[in-house]
Amino acid sequence: MQFKLKSMWHVALILLSGVILYFFVSNDEFLYQQPIGKVVAVKEEKPTKTTDVYNNSDETTRQHLTFEILNGKYKGKTVKISNTYSRSGGLDQKFRTGQKVFLDVYKKGNTLEATISDYKRDVYFVMFSWLVVVLLYLTMQFQGLRSLLSVLLNFVIFLFVVQLDVKLNLNNFFWIFAGAAIVFTALSLVLVIGFNWQCLVTFTSIFLGTTIALVIGCLALYATNSKGVHYEALDYATQSPQQLFLAATVIGLLGAVMDAATDIVSTLFEMKRSQPTIAKKQLFKSGQAVGRSIMGPLVNVLLLIFFAETFAMSVLYFRTGNSIPYTFEWTMALGVVQALISGIGIVLTIPIASFLSAQVLGGKRHVSD
């Protein structure tokens, strides 16, 4: 009975924290320096149908919006802004009463005018973040919070590395991201697993699998002179496109290899705990069996991520009259190369992780040694 009451209070506190957080973020305009406006009235004109030269049809509608400014020196003032949105919503959006946006406010004579800068999305971001934290805590307790901490720290490191790259403006910046990938791996494993043999074996497996797969991929690109691979097709590539492609490949490859290595090593260490006298050969075979069972799903995950990344641009290319080979070459080729390198990394990591785990755990060694 006492445990049940404790659980009920636990759930009640979690829900109360969510409610308090929601109302706070919904009324946090005072935290921002940029003016924030709330849509208080909407009037729409009659929609207009449009058709392009490729017979793609769309519909555009003009809105007349009235905003109430919620913060800053113009707080309480109202401004009117026109907005045009399309039914497809590719580069625009429809606004509704109650929505909040960031405004650029200025005076034109005696009239207060403004333009829409961006949509205010902090409520959704904060509440989804709260939900993730709660679910991690409920399902994994403090182990889940440690995993979340590793994600946050890696995110901070990633932002720091990107800012460092922008500030230094290097042409050969791949090694900065390669070094960051090593830091990502070490930090994640130490926080989630702890500094022990399992952490060391997992880190070594990830490092070897990632390095060998990347070397194989680079050698293949060099041998074929990157024929059919257009590095300049990368979105917003303002620096060396090839370096940017390799940096992105390292990050993606690391994620795939880390998933495979962690599954195999953690399974073999758990087998050692339950069967202390298990032999090296049996551990290696078990690792191979685990690898074969996860290899298919992992490769399919890579393929689905690739589809998700290229879907919108591929549809746009097809809808504007481009052929399948041209569309593939300019929207899918880079993703396919990255997916193939990641697949090679997964395949290589299976025997590497199995062998290293078997060598460390084989015989009569205890997992805590």
C-alpha cells in the first residue's frame, strides 16, 4: 500500500511539473528581446489556383493578420501584416488565431509596421523534451537520465566544433570532426556504461570498425576518381564539399557502428555474467550470431533514413520533369555512398566486437576484472 501511494505521488509530481512547465513556456515572452506577436484576428481572401509549366497545380491564399505585440517597448500595440500561403506549404505557412511569431517591428512615419521573422516553437520543443526526459526516467530510472546527459553533452561538443570550424575557416577541417567523433564515442560510453572492460572493448570495436570502413570507402572513391559522385550537390556547402561530405559520413558511420558494437559487446558480457566458465570460441560464435541477427535491421534503418532524407528533394526533381538517372545522381548518390560505407562498417564491426569480447572474457576472467 505504501509503495502504491509513493508511486501515485511520483506520477502526480511528474504531471504537475509538466503543467507548470507548459504554462511557464506559454507565457515566457518576457525572456525574449525580439518582439513577439500573437495572432488576434485573421481575414482571408479568395484562394487563387496556379499551374506551372510542368502541369503541377497549387493554390495560394492571401491572409490579412492582426498581431498583438506581447513584449518590448511596443507591448500592447497591434500591427497588421499580410501573409500569402500555398496549399502545398513548401516555403510558406498558414497562420491561425492564437499562434505566436517573432516580429521585426519598425516605424514608418507615425505608423507602426512589422514583418514576420519566424514562428515561435519553444512550447513544442520544451514539452517534447520534457516528455523524453519523463519517459527515460520512468523506463530506465537514472540510467536513462545518464543517457540523456551524454546526448546533451555531445550536442554541446558538436556545436562547439561547428563554431570552431566556422571561426577558423579551414579548408582541411575533416580532422576536427574526426577528433570530435572519438570524443563523442568515449563520452557516451563512459557515461552510459562506466569506465570498465565493457567500455574499453566497445570503444575499441567502434574505433576499429569506423576507421577501417572509412578507409575502404575513401580508397574506393579514390580508385574510381569519385565518378558519378557530385560533392557540390550537398546543401549549403560553403566550404570544401568533399571535406564536408567526409565529415558527415564519419558522424553517420559512427552512429551505425556504435549501435552494432554496443549490442554485441553488451550481450557477450551478459552471457559471461550468467555463464562464468563459457569458452572464448563459444563467445565468438555467439557474437557472430548476434551480429547476423541485427545486421539486417540496422542496414534497413540506414536505408529508411536515406529515403527520409532524399524523399522531398527527389519528388521535387521528378515533378519538374527530371529523369530517374539525373535525379539519382544529384539527390541520392551521396546518400547511397554514405549508406554503403555505414553498411561496410556494420559488417566489419561484427567480427571485431565478437573477437575482442571473446579475448577479454574468455577462460575464467571475471567481467569486473
